[in-house]
Amino acid sequence: MICNRLWIVGLALLICTGASETRADAGEEIRTGSQAFAQAFNAGDAAAVAKFWTPNGELVGASGKIFKSRAEIEAAYKKFFAEHPGEKIKVSIDSINLLSDDAALEHGTATLESAKSAGPASGGTYTAVHVNQDGKWLMAFVHESDAAVSQSGNALSDLDWLVGRWTVEEYGATMTIDCRWLANKSFLERRFAVATPDRLGSSGMQIVGMQTGRITSWNFNSDGSQAVAVWMPTPSGWAMRSSGMLPDGTETHAVNLLSKLDENAYSWKSVQRSIGLESLPDTGEVILKRDEAKSQKEEK
């Protein structure tokens, strides 16, 4: 089936779903939520701050420490407020990009002012992935970075060749993947969309970054499914060990293999796949090719 064939190109678990419309008010709702977050932070209310995340949300601090789940995030903020009483935050949103009606990507800066020190405020940048759950926008993933990010020795530099647009077509269905750098080359963003003859399709996005010294990706699909994968180098490219979850809570697992053929083509295959307790067969290999005209236009 075409869904199974394009599942591997969807970068974790791509289920055929109906297209949905972008919410015009999503950006405003996220901005309002950002202001409410700052108010809760400035009040030192750890429980209120944590509620801006999904129950299984994730926070990666500037130090690289990871907090998984709303409970861990609340505990982290409770400790922070105890150690830094009276500290205030100011959040400035640089951009909000709607990926679908249920997913959005936010970039911004956060400045902290200490109640005990008259020195300059500290802070840095952040990237946040919002998802719409039951009509409310919540943060599923947040990564904080120090204000100064050096581009030298960037551990993601080996993936620079992925920047641009890639396409694959099979059985009349076409997938496009647009890849670009974010946050001073601290992250790669890969957006994908599938178009089929019957006008059914899927879309989503993937953020690739460093976590505890390893290349890690976070996937968010328009059907509500999510996945996290750790990238491990292979002689011909990368093996991505992925663990995810469908909207109904069913767990998914796979090892996705990316092999660079040349600067303008790479292959993709998924093995060791499972949904819940059911094992799935390996997929066939798909070849993605660079859309050179589109890529050159975006570079300009």
C-alpha cells in the first residue's frame, strides 16, 4: 500500500489522513499563552508553569539536562524558584510557524532578571514545538540555548548537505521534504508533506539537534502521532532508532536507515518496525532526489 511505502519517508510513522486547514488564530493563542507563562513564572508558581506543557512534554535546558513529563518539569521549576526567589522572566517571540492545524514551531528569546543582583540580565534563545490538544495549545518540546552559540565545530555540520528540498514520487503520490537551519545552526528543521491523487495526505515536521552529545530528532505528524529518534553513524549514512506513539497511545518502534548516495540523492529504508505488539515487515528502499531549482532559489 502507498501508505506503507511512504511511511518510511515520513521520518517515523506516516499514517494517511485527511488534509486539514490552518487555524488563523493559532499564532495569537500561542502568544497569549506565552504571556500567561511569563506571569506564572514571575509569580513563582511551578505547577502553573508546568501546565503549559503536554503531560508527556519535554524540556531540554541550556546545560543539556533533560526533563521528561509535566511532573519532572514542575519539580525542576520548583527547585529553581526556591534557589532564585524573585527572579523575573521576559519572553520575546521572534517567530511562530504553523506546521499544521495541530502543530506550530516557535522561536524566541528569554531574559532573566535577578531580584538580588543589579548586574545585566542573563538569558538566551529557545525553540518550542506546540501541539493542539483538545482545543488548547501546549508545549510538547522546548530546547533552551545560551545567548551565544558558536558555529565552529557544530556537531550537526555533517548534515548540512540535507538543506534544501527533496522529492520522491511513487504510485502517483508525491512527497516533498524541505530542510533548513534554525537558531544559528543549532537545529535542522525538516518539514514534509504528502499529496495523493485522491487528495488525502499527511504533513508534519522534524527537529534535529544535539542532546547529551548525540544527534537526536523529534517528529510531529499531522495525525497527532509523535516520535523521538537517536541518530547513529553507519558506513554509508545514519541509522535512526525511533520510538513513538500514536494519538491513541499505541507505541511504535523502528530503525530508519538513511544512506547518502551523492550530494543530490539519498536512500531511505525502515526496518525492525512495530506498532503495539504487532511486528511489521521491513519496507522497500525509496530514493529521494534533490529539487535543485527549488533549493537554489531558497539559498538566494
